[in-house]
Amino acid sequence: MGFKYLLCFFYVIAILPSKSLTCFSQSATFTNPIIPGAYPDPSICRVGDDYYLSNSSFEYFPGLPIWHSKDLVHWEHASFGIHRKNQFKFEGLASSAGAWASSISHHNGVFYLPFTWVDWRMKVGFKNVILTATDPAGPWSDPSIITDTIWGIDPSLFFDEDGKAYWLMNHPAVGFSHPGASSIMIQEIDLKTMKLVGNPSFIGRGAMLSSQYPEGPKLFKKDNFYYLVIAEGGTGQFHAVTISRSKNILGPYESYEGNPILTHRSLAYTHPFINIGHADFVQAAKDEWWMVCLGSRPLGAKDNILGRETFLVPVKWDKGEWPVISPGYGQVRQVEKIPNLKNHQVASIPTRDDFDSTRLSYVWTFIRTPNANLYSLLEKKGSIKINLLPTQLNKVESPGFIGQRLRFRNGEMTTKATFKSKSKNEEAGMVIYKSEKAFVKFVLNNKQIKIVQQKDSLETTLYTAPLLSTTSEFKVIQRENKFTFSYRPEGGSWTTVLDSYDGRIFSVEQSGGFMGTFVGVYGSSQGAPSKNSVTFDYFEYKPLED
Ligand code: 6LW
């Protein structure tokens, strides 16, 4: 008997603690991207033990997602900088116009969100504005217009130790020119009046004489140096992060001889991440710095279908020295050691929405500002009703589409629609959408179920069959850049109707644009008046094993 107790005692003091530690210890690594899906141009700030991050959002509404984290790895949605229809005029906005490159900062209890509102219909297509909030959960203010007379983008703020605030942005080249030439300028700003003070000072043009598209400027004060971090090379394969520094905020700035401090330009498609650039730094602890940046995960080896996502990279920044990014590797790594911060468990994005709530989850996004009568969650619990409006997917409008960003390399998307179409122009179902010139709709109308591709101005029917039921489930399986379409009529079984569809139509390489691809539910009367509607019982979007 005694031996058995001894054995148990030994187990308790020797084996169990290590097991319990293992089961409770957080994993020592994280996987990039930290915010998957089309969330480009990340900027980050720290407020005590809390970190806030914002992304561009272009023509999508709500816009300028604001994220919150305590450990830099797990991010929960906090708010949208653009959450009211009257903040900006989205109607008729071109794809990839809209909200570019926000830069979140915090000072004396106020969050500032400068960014560029792009509308190429304006005389000067780039208006640089600031939104403010005292609570990261919002509400955010109406825009204060800082510049609308010069062609510049990517504003950010810097708060100096003497209490002065400075406005930085990309600016037309001054005194030099070559393809892609522009410069970085700095100017004092009075944040009480939201007016620029004095004149702009030129402080940078990129690390090389022929640098293209110096943009995304961020300024840091460390060890009595002002460090200017920018993106250059353009937001494609040659994208890079470069740095310069000065003892005087207005310069002259000395370019680091080790530039670029980060780029994947020479890795081409041999690395799982391309287009790395547009960075921001944050000090997580006394001597621990981290960088967020954008990047893309090409699918099918070369196709950027997911858009530009947000990545986290360690930085070694010794006193008085230049920062070393991803020390020992010099690349953004897929699996990285976690920051030395207390683990912050947050709710991950749900893979299934049964539409039980009275509000849509933040992952659901509209193309431009939605019609006030577009949808309802209140008609029948556990479903969403989309009212058929005349707006159309292949026009620069706000179509009857509610979508999520594609965020997995391999995923399965399913939904169930009940729809009694009264005419062939009334249609409803599932859509994979990149822009008004690149989408595939999988829909029911009054007589058919069909798959229709829009590629530029060409509409092509890829599948059509007689309608078997006014209630049908739709399934799309994405394996990298291949999409397979199936459906199941009520009471029937799944039938695959289109296999290995070439999804490169959604890639930046084929359809351009600054955003990624969305998948969602949809209904439209395609230009004609209608009082009809479609009901979706659920939407599921889950990852498949790589
Ligand atoms: C953004 C610029 C960029 O303003 O692309 O990747 C523009 N860099 O900094 C739109 O995302």
C-alpha cells in the first residue's frame, strides 16, 4: 500500500506540475500574419499596457478598422474610424479609392487618426484629414481637413518632448524628379485648431537617389535622435522599409547606410510573404521594440488574392544604434517568438454566423455605404433578410452584398438561401468579389441556379441549371487560387457544378487594386424596382488544412 502512495506522491511533485505548466503556459510562438485578410497599411500606438492598430479600408464601409491588443499577437476589434454615413461621401467612389493609410496615435487622452481620403473625382484627388476620439471604442469625430490642395498621402503625427505636434506626409518631389519620385515633408500642426503652422520642411526622398514612392512616414525620438521610418519601392515586390535620422527634427536627416532595413524584394516568390513594407514601430517594454508591416501571402505560388495583410516582426534597437529588424533572419518569419508580454486571450473571428444577433459582427463589410433598407436581422431570429434593391455588382454602386474578407489560404464557405424570385432579373446567393470588374456570383433567380463571372466588362455564364428548389445551400471550397462550387437544393444532396475554377481573376496581378477578395451573401433586382427579398439562415467560413 505504502509504495502506491509513494508513487502518487512522486507523480504529484515531479510530473504533474510540468504537465499543468505546459497545459496552462501560453505557446511561445505566434504565426504571421497577425491580422489575416485584406488589412493593409498597419499603424500602431501604445497607451500604457494597451496597443491599438489601424488599417486602410478604401471603398469599404465601415472603414478604418481599429484593433486592440495587450500582447501584440492577439487582436480584438475595437471600433471603426469611419462608422457614420455622413463622415464621407462613399457614393460613386471608385474601387481602391476612399480611406488610405491611416496612422493611429495617442496624446494627452486623445486618439488621432490622420489618413488620406482619396476621390479622383475631386480637383485634387487626395484630401488629408484627421479623425479624433477620446475612447478607442469610438465614436470618432467628423474629419478635420488638413490639406486638400497638394497631391500628398500617408499623413502621421509626431508629438515632440517640447509639446509641439508635427504633421508628416508624402509630398510631391521638390527640386528633383524621376519616375516615382516624391518626398517626405514635416510641418508643425496646431491640434487645437487643426491647422498647419509655418511652412513644410523637406526631410526625405527615400534611401536611394532613384527611390520610388517614399511614403508612410513615421517619426520616433530615441537616444536624442529623430528616426524617420518610411516605405519605398511601391507596394509591390520591391516594397521596402528604410530609415534615416537627425539630431534636429527638421533635419538634415542622415540615411542609414544599411538601408533597406527590411525588404523581401530579392526573395521574389521563394518566400511565403511578398510585398513587405509600410511599417510602424512600437516600444513594448524598456528594451523591446516591435514592428508591424503589410505583406501578402501569394496563393498558387504567385497570386495575391488575399490582399495585403498585417504582420508582426521583432526589432533589436540598441542605445544610439540603428534598429535591426528580425535580428538573425532579416525577414518576416512565419512563426515568430512571442513578445515578452502577458498573454491576452481574445475572441477569434467566429467561423459561423447564424444571424442570431440584432447587430452584424464587425467582420461583415459593405461595398461603399449600404442603402438604409438593405437588410434586417429582426424579421426572423436566426436569419438575415436582404431586400432586393436595383444596385448591381458590376457598377460603381453599393450592391446588395454583405461580405467578409477572404483570410485563409484554403477555406470552405457555405450559406443557405430561401428566395422566391418573381423575375429573371431578381437574383440572390453567394458572391466572391474583388471589384465591380472581378467577381463571381452563384445565384438563384426565378427559373435557374447559375454561376456568372464578371471579368472587366465581360459577363460569362459558367454554369446554369433549372431551379430545383427556392431554398438552396451554396458551398465554395477554395484551395489556394482554385475555387470549387457546389449546391444542395432543399431535401437534395450536394452537387459539385464547377470544379477548380481559376481564381486568379481575383488577384492583384490580374485585377489590380489595393484591397483583397471578399465572400458574402447577396441579393439584387438588377436595375428594376422590386419589393422582394431573400433570407439567409447562416453563413460559415472556415479554414481547411493547408
Ligand atoms: C498607401 C501607401 C501604400 O497610401 O499604398 O503600401 C497606399 N503603401 O502607403 C494604399 O494602400
